[in-house]
Amino acid sequence: MKEASAKDRILDSAELLLAERGLDATSLRDITSSASVNLAAVNYHFRSKDELILAVFTRLVEPMTARRLALLDALPGDAPLEDVLTCLFRPALEMAKHKALVARMYVERPDLFQRIFETHLRPSAHRFAAAFSQRLPGLGATELGWRMHFLVGLMIHTLAAEPILRAISGDPAPLENMDAVLAKLVAFGAGGLRAQPTLGEEPYA
Amino acid sequence: MKEASAKDRILDSAELLLAERGLDATSLRDITSSASVNLAAVNYHFRSKDELILAVFTRLVEPMTARRLALLDALPGDAPLEDVLTCLFRPALEMAKHKALVARMYVERPDLFQRIFETHLRPSAHRFAAAFSQRLPGLGATELGWRMHFLVGLMIHTLAAEPILRAISGDPAPLENMDAVLAKLVAFGAGGLRAQPTLGEEPYA
DNA sequence: GTACAATTCAAACGAACGTATGAAAGAGGC
DNA sequence: GCCTCTTTCATACGTTCGTTTGAATTGTAC
């Protein structure tokens, strides 16, 4: 049993705590004491708290994107819309227990989120846009952009909502049954994508 | 032209700054200097920062709920699903320039959000659930609960996404044309609500 | 073993935060 | 005028934060 390096232990603890408590609310002291390393180790291995957050997020997003594209590539060309949505949603739901981090990043640090989006998310977004467009011939690029934006909303909200769902529903682990949640997400998303497009024109993307 | 009271000026400044910068990231000193009041005024008129946040949020949510119910009550019994969704979404989009506050509250302070939900949102949620259920006879209570959860996700995400949309699309005010956004939200939401329900059973609510 | 780089450590820095205090100023009734 | 209650004010308290420093320790190659 190899000991994990200090750098990795910091990443692990940060991933857990940042998702659990929030970005601002988690101090470097929380992280380093949880990781059993010295406080200064963060600024030695990473350069600042922001860079640490970025590293945590990158480590989380990179395999997710890879998995998404792998699933999409493995899909037959005539696969239904629902299957494409599954390729998009499943890897997000699979992200261990740290789903909330994406949502926190999204609203607390849009500046950092955008950096991740440009480098890791935008290329795969284009791939999915093409897959959707092929299956929704009546939809213009503008309308599709908005609808993909809505899909992101469904996803991020569901990832972030575990504590809320727990409080509201009383279920201690409402996202436990991943496949059931995934099925509901896919059904709703497909229904929304297939809706009759509106008439107004809006610039987007 | 009557001068606004210190209490109201604090609420106004807090509403603006909290939505703009985030809950933790906005200090009481930011708020009081923007409102041109003494720092101690916050702890005099409200008891703490948390109570101030709660007051800001309550002042925002109360008329929104009232407007929602008013719109819903004015709806003919045979109005289509889309009209019910409009009653739900329009008041949210109408909330001046401080829409992002709802989303920030949602992910940064779920504890405070839940207090607001219980007192101001849950009753109207039941009214809307009934309106939806009546128009979607095939949908069980569990499935409807999840789909309303998805609707909240659409809404909160759209409210929160202005800075992201601005960064991604380049449009300086992508939510400016409220009616167009509303139409897209309603179309997508109605499509999702009408989708074929999944088979799995999940406890909810 | 010795030299050199990489890592860890305890300790401290200045800044910013929410909150509290007690005196000063203002408003209204008499 | 004076008394009382409300509101404002400057100032300070104690805490926590991200970051830095310089010495101690560990690892590695010769």
C-alpha cells in the first residue's frame, strides 16, 4: 500500500471539502489539516488557493469529458436522441461524491469556470451540438444553443441539489439510485429538446 | 422626493451587491459604504449579516410568489400547460436585475434557502403541482415531483447564468429580451413535462 | 559521506471580516 | 426649556483568512 503523495492528498481533501462546504467557506487550513500536511504545502505545490481550485476542477472534469466523448463515439449513427443525452448526463452523475463542486464553481467563481469551459468543455460541447442537431433537423443553431443551455441547467441543478433534495424530500440519499435519476433526466431533457421551437430570434453563440 | 430610510437603503444596496458579487464575497462594509450608512447600522436594524440576507431575500420572494399565484388564479381552468408554466416563470424573470441572488442563495446557503422555501415557496409549489397534475393525468406524484425539480433547475440556472451567458455568447445583455427567453423556457419546460414517464419508482416529497 | 535539490515545517505577516460598545446626535411629546 | 426614545457615529475587539519566510528535514546522485 503506497502512501499517497502530499500533493495528491491535498487534491483529495480539497475536492471533498470544497464540494461539501463551498469555495469561500473552505479554508486552506481546513484542507491541509484534513490532508495531514502543513499549511504552506498548498502554496508550495500549487501557487495559490485559486490554482488549487483549478487543479481540483481540472482533475475532475478531464476524465468526465473523455468518458463523454468515448460514449458518444461508441454510439451508432442512428441512435435515438435519448442515447445522446445519456452520453452527456451519465459521466456527470458518475463523478463520485463531489458533484456539487461543479455547481459551486459555476455560481461562486464564474471566472474560473469559464477558464475550464474554454479548455475542457467547449470542444465536447460542439460534438454534442452536432449530435443533437442531426437528430433535430427543425432546430436552428440559436434555438439549439439555448436548449443546450437548458440541459446544462438541468444537470448542474440536479448535481447541486442533493442537500436541498435531502432537506425537502427527507430521503437521506436522494441521488443514490443513479440510473433512476439518469432516466428521469434523459426523459425530461429529450422532451424539452423535441418541443416545438419558438418563433423569436435571439443571437447566441 | 422623500429620502429613503437607512434601513431601506441598506436593503437596496445589499440586494444589488449580494446578487452581483456573492454572499460571502460581499462584506458588510461594501454594503454600508454603498448605502452611505454607518457600518454599525446593519447590526442595529438587522441583527446580523444572515438576518440581513434573509430580509433581502424575503423582500424579493414575497411579491414574486404573490404575483405567481395571482397569475395562476386568473388562468381559465382549461388553459394549456404552457400558460401554467408562464405563470411560474414570468415573475421570476421579472425580478429586476437581482435574479442571480436566488441562485447564489440556493448553492451558497441552502440552510437559509430552506427557511425561505418553507415559509414562502412551499405553499405556492403545491398550487402549481395541482395545476400541472390536472393537465398531465398520466403522471404520478413522484414523477411530477422530480419534473418540478427540473423546472426549478431550468429557472435558477437561467437566472444565474447571465454572467456566464455574457462570457460565452458575447452578448452584453443576453437576458434583456425577457419575453423571448420566457418563450424558450416555457417551450422547453412543457416538452419536458409532457415526456413519456420513466418506469422506475422513486420516493419523493 | 558529502553536496545539492526538493520538500516539510513552525511561525508570523498584514489584511479583512462580523460584531460589539459607548458616546454623540436627532426626533417628538410635554 | 427638558426628558426620553430612537438612530447614527467613530472606534475597537477578537478571529480568521491567504500568503510568506527562513530554517529544518528528507531524498538522491556521486
